[in-house]
Amino acid sequence: MSLVSGLTQLKLSSMEIAGSLGRSRRDFLRDASGLVLGSSLGGSSAFLQGQTQQKKRKVVVVTFGGGARDQETFAPEGQVNISHMLHELAPRSTFFTQMMNKGILGHYVATASLATGVYETLNNFSAVPPGHPTVFEYFRKDLKRPLSNTWVIAPSNGFNRIGESEERGYGPGSGARVILPKHLLKAASSGSSADLKHLLLDSYETPLYTPHLGGGEIELQQLDAILKLSVADFMSHARSVSSPDELSMYIAKRLMREQSPSLLWITMHDIDIAHSGAYSLYVEAIQRTDRLCADLWRAIESDPEYAGNTTLFILPDFGRDADMEAGGNGFQHHRTGDTASRTTWMMALGAGIREGVIYDRPVQSIDLVPTLGAMMGFSAKLSQGQLIRELL
């Protein structure tokens, strides 16, 4: 972008900038993946028509963790980094070009907002639960599902409280079980993990918050009783992967195979290596996340418990700073709160979803939870989001 065009864009309102980003993504996806512009007034989806009612409905949510700029993703110069999403996933998806995050741009607090349908205001670097009921609590309470039916897999140590709130009527014991692969690795290695340091890195954003990386008898029980993995087999696989997200995806597939949860939430985090300032590592992480999302979809389609009755959602928690913003570092950070860091996207594919359709209208990240409730048959009554009717 030239200096003149950058200064021109600075004069636009936030709404105009967000709209411009959305239109750029729309036009790019039309050309690269053959998607067509959808209408909110179109026919109802299979969910509303009842075509999926007779099946055991499942939902998998993946946060495209850390956020990525359009320059490295949904723009002509970035398409080389997301070849799987462009050519395998997007043509089969409904794609929203303007997913807005109006909350705090920290990874834990933003993910908590996604999971509650309320813009949470908790300290991003504190070990506290979300302030409002999570989607996992709504799901289990209304549908009377057991603890084993919803799981969160989170690679960052600070996410250990994401599974449930302390809201009266919900709270402890009523949400999702959380697996932290780094805790599993710490327990399985019995402290002798010098050759696995690349899998134990936790906070790329600040060295000031480095919570103790635990792992003990409980994690060893998870390996044995839940994942049906021996310590030796787990350690052998851990030594074969190159990043925390690859280890998380291995755990996710194992969990699907052994527990078949109906609501599975996977938080990716590799892209946040951008905070280190190494552009090559940031791009490599985008390419890896792209590949892992496609691997997950193929696993869903090949598993008899999931094939044909599962909806997959892929969305960033937020974006990254624009280069033209004062104080912005482009790909490196998400600290200015500018429009580029707040305007992301969402892809939905699978059961009940129209294929190859783009929607331009702005939706909010907090709209996900009530929409999941409408899809799966539970009420997210304390969420503050709106239904995304294009998915219903």
C-alpha cells in the first residue's frame, strides 16, 4: 500500500474500513474459490428445515489462534499460505467476511468472550474463569449431557479455567473438561523435557506472565483413561511434531476417536509467535494452521461418529494491527485496537450449512454462542449476542 492510499484510508471511519476489508475478502474468495454472494433472505438451511434433526448433531469450533492479517491470508499475496482453506474448505463453506470483535484484544479474554457470548472484561493474564456461563454449561444443562460430551483443548497454559464460569446456577462441575497438552507433556516427561522445549513455550506476548506449567497424576490419568494412550506412545508422538498446535490436533483426533464429544472446542496458538517479531515464523505458523484445519476436517469426514452430522466453525479470536496505525507493528502485535485488528472472518462448513456462499454483513464474535444454541437445541439465555440467521 502506498503512503497516499494509507493516509486516505486513515481518514475513513471504522465502519468504512471494516466494510472495505469485507469487500476485499469477498472479491478475493469469489475469484480464488468460486464462492457466490449470499442473501440473508434466501431459503432456510437444513437446520431450520429439520433435515439434520434425526442425527446426533455435533459441533467443532476451532479458533484460528493468534490472528493473522489479510496480507498473509485472504488477499492475493497471501493465498499461498492458506491453500487448504481456499481450495478444500472455502468452496464447501458459508463464509462471513466481517466478524467483529468489540471487546478486549487478549487471547484468553477474547476466547472467553467467544465461549460465553458476552464481551468479558477479566484480566487477560489472570487465572480466573469467565464471568458468564459458557457455551459448554448451556449445552450440558439444557440437553442434560454428561461431562464427557464436551471438551476444550487449549495449548496455552492460561486457558485452564476456560471450561466453566462461576455463575450461579452453572459453575463448577457443569461445564467442559479441559485438556492442556503441555500439562500432559510435562507429566509424561517427568521433568526430563529438555528436547521438547519448543512444545512447552507458552506466552509469546509477554515474559512477565509465565504461570507454572503443571502436570502430574491427573494428567497421567487423562492419558490412560480418557485418551487410551501409554506414556511411551504419547512421548514418541510428541517428539515427532514441530509445534504445540500439532500436538493439540493429535490430542483432538484421539479424543474424537475415544470419547466422541458432541461439542469440541480447539484453541490454536502457533500464529501468536508473531509477537517475537520473526516474520518467517509467523507465516510458517499460518501455513501450519491452514494444514491442521484441513486435517481436522478430513478426520471429521472419515469418522463414522462425526461424518455427515458435524458442523465445523473456524474463526480467529481477533486480527493484528494495521501498518498505517500510529503505534501499530503490522503483523507483530494487536495492541492499537484498530479496525483491522477487530475485523476478522468466520468459516462454517458441514451439516446444515450452505456451500460456497459469502455473506458481507457484519456479525459479532459474541453471536456465535446463541447461534450454536439454536443449532443444537439449548438456550444461551445470558449471552448478549444475536442469532446469525444465515446459518439457521
